[in-house]
Amino acid sequence: MTAPRSTQATREQVLARIQEDSRFVLATHENPDGDALGSLVGMHGLLTALGKESTIFIDQEDLPLPDDYSLFELDGLTQSPPADVAERTVVFLDCGNIDRNSASVLRDGRHLLNIDHHHDNTNFGTLNYVVPSACCTAEIIWDLMHDLGVAPSPTVAQALYVGLITDTGRFMYENTGPRAHLMAAELIEAGVDVPDVYRRLYENVQPARLALLATALEHLQRFDAGELTLSWLSAEDFERAEAEETYSEGIIDHLRAVQGTRVAALVRELSSGERKGQYKVSLRATDDAVDVSAIARAQGGGGHRRAAGFATSLELGELIVFLRSAIAGQLPASSEGRAPTLV
């Protein structure tokens, strides 16, 4: 049976757990992104350097990884929970809520070490080390490596660098501070080939991805004088473009960039898995006037103040009504009720 949850852990407690235990299994959230994968590889490299036994768990439904993330070397990968999970320390990385992803199958680990930077983390671990001031979970792993005197290999450095640049929007988001650039400089010195990373992440665009973007821009709608900029993609849109579900990643950045936008929303229909027929909603805020994580939590999701998401069974019209109302609730002077502006 899982041990009771702890209060927020100190870094010293986390370091002690890493040093004292010998067998680990690492996990993250479903549909892992750059920070999730970078943190997995980084933590695996740290533990391996310390002589620990480490396994990376990614559910088979999340594999293969999107083409963008083919640069990750996932040594020690397993698609099934280890048979001896009850005797291992389970490290959850970049995982705000254990109940919303496949990693929940590991909840019966000997210890549950929850390492994250999401401010709405549910503190589900027996040790919870949540650092909202960190720009990404990869930054926390970088700090732990310093504490334990472990230098990153080129493979680990590249993984942590991908986590850093994806969660800071290539150093454009508000979570980018001096430490992010110091971390980048150190990782580059450790062997990161910056032009190669950027080419593989951002300049290897499949024609199907471009076709999907074109469709999303055709569907773009603006509501309430532009406070909400929204687009949607149906299962048929993905099929027509011959696009994978992951090809929608990055589209919301185009919506967020539209002048006057307070909140950008991308709604896409899920066509496979247990949530087939539901919608996945990604939200981005352009400033701190609206906390999109609060909007996402109201629908069972979560995330950051300016970047969050959730899944829903609401029809598109109902969803738009919900989003407009939720945004208006945080912006008393907003113009709720105004007819949408279509562009």
C-alpha cells in the first residue's frame, strides 16, 4: 500500500532519497513533451552516474514519440511497469496530477518522489519537491546534478536543453530569467549542438503538419473584441491532411500571437484511445490578467498560469460559452455577450 503523502520536501530530503535508495523507475505525464522527456533522460543519466539501477517507464499508448522528439535517446525504456515496482522508488517528473495519466499504475512504489515545477501540483507523492520558480522541470534536475557533483554527458545535456527551450518557448516566455540562460550556457559547454537541436525540433516540418496549420488558421475565430482567439480541428481535418495528432503542437503559438489576444485556445477532437470523440483543449494566456490554469482545473485539467489544458466532452458551442464566461469572470471589464468577430 502506498505510504501517506508528505508535505513539501526540502532539497536535502530529495538528495537523501536519491543517495540512499538503489533502484528507481522514472515516469512522467501522458503525451510527454520536451520538458517531460528531457527530465526523464536527465534524471536517468544522473542516477546511472551514481551507480543506481534506473528504468524509464513510458506507456505504449504514448509511443512512438512524435518525430520532433526522435532526438531523445531513451536508454532503459520499458513500456510495462517493472515487476518489482513495490520495491523501487518511483520518481514522477513534470507530472502535476498522478490521476490524469498512465503513470498512475506506478502509485504502489516503495517511495513516490514527485519532482515538478507546476504551481498547481496536487502533491501526490510521499516526497513532493515542487519548485514553481523553476522555468522547467529540467532546471530542477540540473540543480540536483550540481548538488550531487554529477556533470552532464552530451546526451543528458542535450535532453535538458530540449526541456529548457521547449518550456520557455525558445526563451520567449515570461518564465525565462537569468538562470535559464546560465543553464543554457553550461549545457552548451557540455556538448549541446545548438543548430542541430533547433533544426530537428523546429525546421523539419512535415507537409501534413503545414496542411493542418492552414486548416486551423481557416477555422480561427475571435470573441469579445479579441480577448479569446480560438481555433478547432476535427478528426476529419487530421484525416484529410494525413496528419498525426501530435502535428497540432505549435499551432496555438500562432493564435497567441494575434494582436489583442488575452487567451488563445486550440480545440482538437481526439480520434483514438479511451477519450475518442472528446476534445483536448490547449490554453495560452498572453499576460497575467487571466490564469488559464484555473480555467483548466474547472474542467479537470491543469497547468501553468499562462499555459494549461484539459479534455472535455462538451460540444464546441458549449465549450466556447464556458471559455468566454471563465475569461470574463477574471476580467470584470470584459465585454461578455458581444457577438464574435470572425476572421
